[in-house]
Amino acid sequence: MSFAPLRLVFCGTPAYAVPTLQALVAAGHEVVLAVSQPDKPVGRDGVVVATPVKAAAGLLGVAVVQPLTLKRNEELRAELERLAPDCIVVVAYGRILPQWMLELPRLGCVNAHGSLLPRWRGAAPIQWAIASGDAQTGVTTMQMDAGLDTGAMLLRRAVPIGPETTSPEMFERLARLSAALVCETLDRLQARDMLAEDQNDALATLAPLLTREDGLIDWSRSAAVIHQRFRGFQPWPGAFTTLRGKKLIVHAMRVFDSSAVETAGTTLVRPEGLLVCCGGGSLVQLHEVQLEGKKRMEIGEFMRGYQVKSGELLGL
């Protein structure tokens, strides 16, 4: 069944949102405006770079605005009222929409969130799902309300989390799924073939913004939990500890199928390589590391170069 193209305003900022914007245009919808966060300086040189959504919108011929604020932005409000969108689609925009925006479109505001709501409401749902050892995650489209990812759910699709899945891999997969699910949601809204389901707030968990400290390895945790957090917190804040008073970034690790009784954080030099004792006698095996101010190294090269011995303590 085909439907008339919708007039849409799209709100998004990072690369994760780009496939949805592209899919909406490819589906024939009239995206009359893209709203993205302001461009920010990146890197050591502080070069200001366009947001991925802004760059993609330019290639698609979609006008872009980047307001500093939303709630009392009368200029933006007047522009959106003039454009009269049927729906505002939001994917990883990074700001809560004010009530006037929520009430403006006839089909409301539809958000695609990277989790199986109500689990992992908030800014970093993909990372926390992996870091917490969830067996699956997914995408939920919802009718937005004034809360933080609290709106009624429209469609949900689950995706399994493998034992070695990292956040960058899951971001890519869910970005594509979000694009397909948003298009399906809009079709079904037009067909009036949609039954919204209220979220069970009692089952809600929060996925707060990540901080640098989240990447600090706590060796008292089990090897499984340390590995989950390592995979979930790629590429930032990553996973790091200290060795001989210097920061040691861990770029690759695995859970090692054995046990030891040494203090958590103790290094063990074995024929298999460099192991580290974790909580409950569990072990991880380090495969690639980077000492502060030095290049990334495979663990064999690192052990030879720095003469790492059994019994050293990481994290002191």
C-alpha cells in the first residue's frame, strides 16, 4: 500500500541519525527542514566541523537550522508553524523538545530510540546495554511526550548482542534498523494501523551520558563484567588502567577461561601472554595496549619492551 508523501521536519545530530534522514528522502517524503545541534570544534586544532546530519542534509538538498535553544525560540517556532509539518521525526538530536514543538504536527513527534524501551532511557542506551551484559537491545519508535524517552511506544524491534559485540558495531546496525522502523512507523500512522503502548515505568532504567571515569577499569569486578564494559565503552571513554604510575589504555582484551587466587589487578605472565586477575578469581587476557605517550602495541611487543613481570599491580 502506498501513501501520500508527508511533510516532515527532521531533528538529528550525529552519524547515527543520517541513515534515517536518507531513508525518509528516499521514501519520497518531503523533508522541509533538518534541525541539528550547532557545529562544534573537534580535535587538538579546534577545527569547527559540520554535524553529520548537517552535512548529509546539504547533500540531499534539505535546508538546515542549528538553534542554540528551543524552548523560547520564537524565530524557530514561527518557521515551523509556517512549514506546518505533518510530523517531526527525531533521531539522536540530543535535546528534549519543548511542549510547543510536541503539539505542532498533526501526527505528533516520532522518536526512534536505540533501546528496547523502557529499558535504557537516556543519552547512551547502546553503550549501557552492552556494558551491562544485556542479551539483546534494539530500536523503539515512540510518540514523544515531555519526559525523557517516556512516550507511548509504537514499534519495537530486537537485535541480539553477541559475546564480542562492540558499541560501534551495534551503532551501525541500529542506525540502519532505525531508518527502516521510522519509515514503517510513518506508513502505519497514515494507515491508522498503529496501537500505541504505554511504557511500564516500573521497568525503566536510565542510560546516562558517559564520563571519562566510566572507562577506568575496576579490577575487583569480574572478568565478564570488565569485558562487557570494555566492549560497551568503545570508542569513548574506552578502557584504561595504570601501570607503574602511568596510564595504560587497553585496546583489545578477552575473558580468559581459567582462574587464579592473586589480588585483583595482579599481572600474570603466562605462555599465552599477559593475564590480569579480576574479581572472584577470574582472569582477562590483554591483547593490545598503549602506555601513556607511546604507540599502540600488540601485547608480545609490549611485554618485551617494558619487561612486564608477574606480580605487578595494575590500577595503583
